[in-house]
Amino acid sequence: MMRISGDTTVDLVLIGKALIEGSFLEAAVAIDDGVIVGISKPSLAPNSVSRVEFGEKFLLLPGMVDIHVHMREPGLEYKEDWGSGSRAAVKGGVTMVVDMPNNVPPANNCSVLQEKLQRASARSLVDFAFYAGFNPLVEELERCRGLFVGFKLYPEDLYSPGARNVFSYASRYGLPVVVHAENPSLFRESKLHSDARPPEAEESAVKHALMLSRESNAWLHVTHLSTSGALMSVLEAKVTPGGRVTFDVTPHHCLLSDELYRGEKRGIAVVNPPLRPEGERASIYTSLRNMLPDAIVTDHAPHRIEEKTSEKPSPGFPGLETALHLLFREILEGRLGLEVLELYSRRPARLLGVKKGVLGEGFEGDVVVVSKEEWVVRGEDFESKAKYSPFEGWRLPTKTYAVYIRGEPVYIAGQFMTSKGGRLAVPRG
């Protein structure tokens, strides 16, 4: 453990059972000027302006980092906005999000990215970053390069002639190209959503994206990977010299199968890529158990309930308020190791180059306190505007009790302590 000098007075000391280097230890986390300045035994904690001790039923974690969310604002605020979405993040123990560019109009130019910055700065409780959307004239983004941490390509973008321009630009600056890998030419008509967008559509698109990445020497990040075939292609590419390939998975692709499309949750559960048959689900879950992904993401994608229960349900559902506690369910019931929490904290932060996701000296003072307290997932209780979940009715063993962002209390015992406070998270390399 680290220790700072005994005559120092810091802003805040949090004491309790803390996740330090992969294990829970009784520790004092000292935070000053928004940064963790020391970890010590409680008896060696420095003097502090504020000191909070948490008892046996509490666990101290680094803030989670979700690199794939849809806050919807600007343009789709009726689905979600930075206020409601960031409250959902806080309630789920997430202290930083990276927002996708499918706004209205899309965030593929400096004007919309600047507007997103202004809106998020005014309303978000959590720190944030943005991806830029597909723009075949990608050089137009040069003057606002500091406003985005990578590019996001959707299926139709990936097969556009302009995709090569995006990969080349990303290669020049070391930015990731985040790809939703599905080949639209392989979609088909079917009443079953998982059959309409079959596994081979994902597998084909992954191979195409890998080809573009190799051609340009660009960093490819495959998001919400959902099939065993695509997984094998990505893993092979990861161990092949010369290129950089990373990928993430979601809790829903790990824990839910397409059996939901045959039941009463079929509209709620519609998501792209789809939930897969049990064999595919098991493969993705096994990759998670073996710590193969580079990150876990929620793909938090809120819609109005009317959009989810229509004849053609909108794809996606909220996930920020459940992901951390779904992981704890798997950990506490012995199916996953404690290290899996790194995929939702340390590792995505490292991908972005931000000093978050770790309870350690020099990292930002983002701390989440969870209580060992059972609760039942009920969409009506969500902070998100989307009051539903494919995990409706699941019993989860932990609950978010407190959240500190850069040492400032944001959420304590069910109460939000502020109405804003997030800021643009700038990668440090």
C-alpha cells in the first residue's frame, strides 16, 4: 500500500473494504484536489477535511467506465437526455461514459460535437467523451479533433467507399474505429429477430473490418461482439503481428439468449446485434470468464416504451443501472472471478488513455460504494427515461450506495447531491 506523509491534510478520506490491485482490503483512500494521493491502512490515514467510514456491508470500488452509451441528446431528448442518462449512470456506479454519435442530426461534424459538449457540460453528472460519426470527408473534423476520442461506424457506414478515409485518418492519429459489425446484405426477412440478422452477418462484417484495419494500419475496436465465429476471427487477429484489434461484450449478450424473442419480453429484448441462440451466448460468456474481451459495455440505448412494443420494435434498451450489479451476481454466485470488474473500469479507461478506473495513487478520485443488499430489477424504478429492462424481475445482490467523482459526493443513500458536475475527459496518452 502507499502512504502519504502524516502531517498532510487532504480533502477526503474514505475508509472501508476497498478493491485494491484485485483484492478487497481494509484501506483508507485519500483524495485531494480530485486525485487519489494515497492508499494506506486505516490507522495510517492522513488528516482530512472530511472522513467517511463504511462498515462491513459496504465495498469500495473504482468508478466504472462505460465506453458505449447513447445519451440521445441533442435531437432525441424524448428518449433520454444528459440529465436522466447521467443519473442512470451514477445509480449504476458508472462515473464516465463515452457517447455514440447517432444523434439527430448525427455528430459527424464539429458543429454538432460542439453542441454536445455544451449540453453535456451543463447537465451531466458524470465525466464524458464522444465518438465522431461517419463522415466521408473526415478531414472536416480536423479543427475539432480534441472533441472526440475515436470514430463509430454502423453497418451501412462500414461498406461505404468513405470508410477507408475514416480508417486512414484514424491511423494517422492513433484513434480507434469502433465498428458495429453486421453485413446488411446478409439480413433476411424473418419474424424472429435473431434469424433476421443471422450470425454470418456479424462474422462477414468482422472480416471486412479487419481487412480495412490491416490496409490502413488502424486500430479496430469491434463493439458488442455476439457470435463465436466473429470471436474467433478477432482473437486470431489479436495474436497476429502488425495491427491493433480490441473488442468488447455486453452483459445482455453474455446472460440472455434469443429465447426472449419467443416470450412476452420479445419487443423489449430487441437489440442489434440480436440476442443469440444459447450456444452462441455460452461462447461469449466463456470469453468473459476467461478475460478475453478488452472491455464490458452496456450499449445503453433508451427508447420510449411505445417504440419497444410496436410491430417493429426499436433496437436497444437501458443498461447503465444494472450492469455492475449483474456482474456482482455472477461473481458472488461463483461463475465469474472478481477480476472481471477490471473490464468495466481499469481496462476501458486504459483504452481511452484516461486516469480512471483504479483505486490507486495518481488516478482520479472516482469511488463507488456498493452495499451488499438485494434488490429486484424493476424498470419503473430507473432514473433513465426508459422504464423497462430485459432483466426485469431479476434479483441482484448488490446496490449502489454512494458515488464520488473526483472526490465530490454525487450520490449518497439514494439521494443525488448535485445537479451537474461532469466534464469532458481528455485522454492523456
